[in-house]
Amino acid sequence: MPVNPAIEGRVYPPTAPYLVGREKVREFARAVFAGHPTHSDPEAARAAGYADVVAPPTFSIVVTEATLRQLLDDPDAGVDFTRVVHGDQRFSFTRPIVAGDELVATMTITSVKSIGGHSMVTAESAIIDGTGQHVVTAVSTLVVRGDE
């Protein structure tokens, strides 16, 4: 079953707030081999002008995952996760994510295309902090393989 093209333009509800923890940032930094001291040492981060440890740029996928879950759980969308291949991921930052941030993401489906029997779904997740200020926008493109 192909992806429903009518979901283009759909805006999903904001996610529950995600409180960025210092240990989560440290764990993520270790997992992606981000060795800069600002990712693990609060003093180094403060010396660099941040309130606490700074998350590596790809950490925002942790928050974005909740928005993608909304798409995958939407029966009207027609996205069969067993047929999904991650096509592209981009981030556009206003500022870095730091421990202590409380982040909320809202996803909009910006494009649904059919190409050669496959579907390409592009979703934009805007992430804001507890004051309502933009932090990062994550753009994900999923390729949903068609029937064989």
C-alpha cells in the first residue's frame, strides 16, 4: 500500500516536553565519538559560554524521534515501517542544545512523492525550548519501498 499523499501539509500535535539531561548528552556524545570537552565537562562548557554541557548536533534526533513516531503510528498515513529506509537527515540550528533545555517538537509533513513505485516522505520537525524560542529544525526524508 502506498503512502497516502493527502498527508502532505499535515501538522501533528506538539510532543511532550523532553528535558535534556547532562548524562544523556554525555552518553550520546560517547556513542557518536564526539570527544570535545564541551559535550562532557560542565566547566569546559561554561568556559565556552554555555550554561551546561552541549549536545552534539545530531542529538536533536532524540527529540525528533517522538515526532516520527506520530507519523508511523498514524493509520491514515499508510507508512509501513518494515519498508522504510532513511533517505536523508538535515538540521538547521538557531542555537545548540544544552543540558537543562526542555524541548518540544512539532512535525509538519512537507512533501509526499511517488517515484518508481516507492514513496518519499519529507517531514520537518521544529524544536523549541521552554520559552518558545526556536532551537533547531530537523528535516527527515523517509523512503518507503513499494511492493515487490
